[in-house]
Amino acid sequence: MGKIVALTGDRPTGKLHLGHLVGSLKSRVELQDTYDQYIMIADTQALTDYFENPQRVVDNIIEVVSDYLAVGIDPNLSTIFVQSQVPALCELTMYYMNLVTVSRLERNPTVKAELAQKDFGKAVPVGFFCYPISQVSDITAFKGEIVPVGEDQLPMIEQTNEVVRKFNRLYNTQCLKEATAYLTKTKRLVGIDGKAKASKSLNNAIFLSDSPEVIKEKVYSMFTDPNHLKVSDPGKVEGNVVFEYLDAFHPDAEEISSLKAKYQKGGLGDTTIKSLLNNVLQDLLLPMREKRISLKKEDLFDICIEGTRKARGVAEQTLSEVKSSIGIDFFEKRDFYLKNH
Ligand code: ATP
Ligand code: MG
């Protein structure tokens, strides 16, 4: 029996941030020892909303790979590949499109939220609308069973499993596998502006590669409790970005819980908690920044080429199983057809 496959990806729409780290990257570093892990740079998916600015997508591919290595993803243990260079993924999407209805896509809560955010109005590109189906291809092409993602991806995994069940039932096969999300304690890191999610597109995140000055500036600009004016005022912890980040990144949960109590009672200033968070984040990001600086662009390129070569082979194998399950493997069955028709 081969190892179970873990699969995830990131859109190369910008550098990776703390949300990626706690929501997904740390899990990938853990999983790579035990699972056969594939990590996809989702440039095709990024083009579904950045098609007018492809250069941004292209430029961020190597940035994302740098972030992977900086956090400890090991290309000898994980296969890093570029989505647009694996054509079987597009072919799979064509076959899966038949199994998904327009109304099902319209109900997807993540797509709904993104549509509201992106302001397409009535001019929603078909490519963007269908990206959850291309995600079904990404997961199933590699027979991914474990998907280490943030909470925003749960609807995509649900969608994947619906297609898997429908495909297997309809074509009487077991060729596709259902996937399970692998969530962390911080399923969704809030933005530094207090918005529900830190995201590259919203530019409300602390990036793993931010300089010490930028990290500090972002921490000190964080949304806290607008009614907590004087140090002696009682303050709110819920919706307070600094505490959300301390929960996610401070190693001592007990210390944070006693700080929260003090803040709620009154007597703890925003500057004190911001300074604590700044120290924690500076310590966390320093080794990643150093690792990142030591990486050579040519090596990163070669890692992508090597990983993509392997990924292509695996995806093509699944594509031929899918075509043969549907029965459109005519050429392979030439002799059988000639005998029976
Ligand atoms: P974009 O704004 O371009 O969509 P993004 O910041 O949402 O970028 P993605 O590339 O879409 O990043 O997401 C990559 C992975 O990181 C996904 O598994 C996603 O669930 C996870 N992730 C992204 N943002 C967060 C967050 N704020 N908290 C937890 N996980 C996150
Ligand atoms: Mg996203």
C-alpha cells in the first residue's frame, strides 16, 4: 500500500502571510513526514480573477515557493508543482463540469463571499464561477485524501466529495477518492483591520517576508476595542485583533488568559499587549526571513520544474482512469470495438 496523499495549494496572488502559516503551512510541514504530499501553486485558479493582470500571478510563483521553503516545507518530502503546467487538470474539469449544477455553484458560501468582495456585478467570468470544479480536479487528480486548509476551503471539499460520489456511482467505479479537511486550532486568522479573514487580496495581512519595521507598524495599527481609551478602562477581548493574534501565536495560553482577564477588568493598555505581540511575531518570523534570503532563485525554479514533472505523470494516470471509467478510452479499446461493432 502506498502512502496516503495530502494535497493543498495557494494562489500566487501575493506573498504568503500569517493566515497561511497557522491555517495551512504549519500542518503541511507536519504532514510531509508521514504523507505523500503534493503542494500546488494555483496559477490557473489565480487567473480566474487576475486574468487582466497575469504578470502579478507569474511574478508571485517564485515568491510563494520561497515562502514554502522558508517555513520548512522540504522539496525532498513534498512535491511542489505549478497548476498551469499540468494540462490533465483542465481535462478533468471538463468531465466534472457535467456533474455540477449552476445552482449548486451559486450556493457555495465562499464563492458568494468572494463575489461580493470582487465587485464583478453581473459580469461574473465563467472561469471564476467554475473554479470550485477545477479544485475538484486538483484534489482528485492526486487522489488527495487529506487537505490541510483554512475554514474558507470547507465548501470546496464538500463540493469535491459530492462530485466524487456522483462520479463513482454514475460510472460504477471506485477510481476517485473522497477527501477530508485537516483543520488547525486557528481555522481562520482575522485581518489586521478586524475583517473576518486575513487575505492577500484584501491586503490586510502580515506577510511572512515583512521587514521588522513593517511588522511593528502593522501590529501597532491593529484594531482593538475602540472604547478602550484609557489604560484603566475595561476593554473588550472579543473582536480584538491583538488578542486573536496572541491566541494564535503566543506559546503560553495561560499567560494570555490572565492578560485577557486583566484587560477586561481595566488596567492593561493597548501598547503593552501590542508590544508583547510584536515581540512574539518578530521572534517567529526572524528565522523564516533569514532562510528566505539564503534561497537561490535558480534552485526554486528547478524545484518547480522537477515537482511539476512528477505531478504531470500522476495527474495523467488519474485522467486515463477517469476516461476509461466513462468509457471514452476508444483508442486503448480499439480491438474490442472492432470486434463488437
Ligand atoms: P486570495 O486573497 O488571493 O484568495 P488568500 O490569502 O485567501 O489569497 P489562498 O491562496 O486563497 O490565500 O489560500 C491558500 C490557503 O491558505 C488555503 O488553504 C486557505 O484556506 C488558507 N488561508 C488563507 N487565508 C487564511 C486565513 N486568514 N486563515 C487561515 N487560513 C487561511
Ligand atoms: Mg483565497
